[in-house]
Amino acid sequence: MTQALPPAIFLEDLHLTLGQAASSVHVLKGVNLEIPAGTSTGIVGPSGSGKSTLLMVIAGLERVDSGKVSIRGTDITGMDEDELAAFRGRNVGIVFQSFHLIPNMTALENVAVPLELAGANNAMERARAELEAVGLGDRLNHYPGQLSGGEQQRVAMARALAPEPAVLIADEPTGNLDGETGRQIADLLFERQKQKGLTLVLVTHDPSLAARCDRTVPVRSGRIGENTAQAEAVNA
């Protein structure tokens, strides 16, 4: 009998409070979530609902007070910072709304950074290939300040994808872009996700972007509502 693969992401009874004393806020309140490998999930909800915090917990960039966070069958909850960083470098790619590129490095150098940190001996070759895959083969030696917002997000996407992660996290990936550029980035994001067989989890305020995911997960006041498969929503 073939053993079933673990979910790409498994969250169990997560609680997280930020701040102290009178200013403390219970951000996540008993969150449970399971995301199968190779699927795309859109996390939606109003500002302040906890959805971006949830994304940072999945990425290992925010620690919970209690509960379990498992990525590809590995419990990351008790890892120290060095272990988390190493695990994240191997398994999780992250695309932020504000790009977070290093301004004094070229596009090629920005994409090569995580590969070099991981000890890859062909970092520049892989970085070049990933930039070519996102349509920036002619912008390799440009600095972030010489690139448009859409081009900077393509660099950020290439940087996240170059280490070949199994999970791609995207926090408002089109939030800083105009409508047409945002659509182009969304097309590229889902195209690369399918080509690489990634598990994609994204936070967005854009209903059209969320609708492209296999399912949406609504977050309200730190709690998860009913998971909605897009196919079911269309047929309802």
C-alpha cells in the first residue's frame, strides 16, 4: 500500500498574541489549516484580520505562542533561528508586496544571493536562468532603481524561485502595481507555480487574484472561516 504524502502545510490550533499588557492583540485564535501539495490557496480577509501574520507564521518569520506548524511533514515550531533560516532556504520562497530587493546589487546578484547562501556553486548560472524564465534576460545587470515596479517584482519572484522551493509564499504580490502590470505578474506567478509543481499560498485584497487560486481561505478576526474551493463556488 502506498503511503499518502503529508500535506505541504499543516497548521494545528495556532495562537499568537502580539504586543504586551494593555496594547496586546490576540492575532491568531485557534487556527487550523491543511494545504495539499501542488495546490494554490488564496488567504483573504479585511485589514487587521490576521491574514498576513498567518502567512509569516507559515514562512517561519513569526513564531506562535502555541500550536503546531508543519511544512512538508517537518514540525518547525521548535526550531531555533538558525535551523529555521536553513529550513526556509531549502523549502520556502517568499515574494513580498514591496519587493525587498538589495538596492546596490544588480538583478542577477539579487537573485543569486539565496543560492550563494545555500552554498550553490552555480549560483550565477541558476540566477540567470530564472531571470530569463521571468522575461528579464536583458535586464540582468540593471539595479533595482533602474527597473520598473513590475520588473522589480519579477526579480523578486525569480529570487524566490531560484532555490527550487516546494512552497511559495506571496504577500500581496500585485499590491504595489497598476492593474495591467499586476495582471501580468499574476499570470507569471501561476504559470511558474504550475511549471514547477509548487504549493502556492498568497494573501491578497484583490478578488480576481484570489479567484484564480484552487481555493480561498477567509480569515476574520484571527479565525479561519470555511475553506472554499473555486470549482465549488462556480458550480454553486
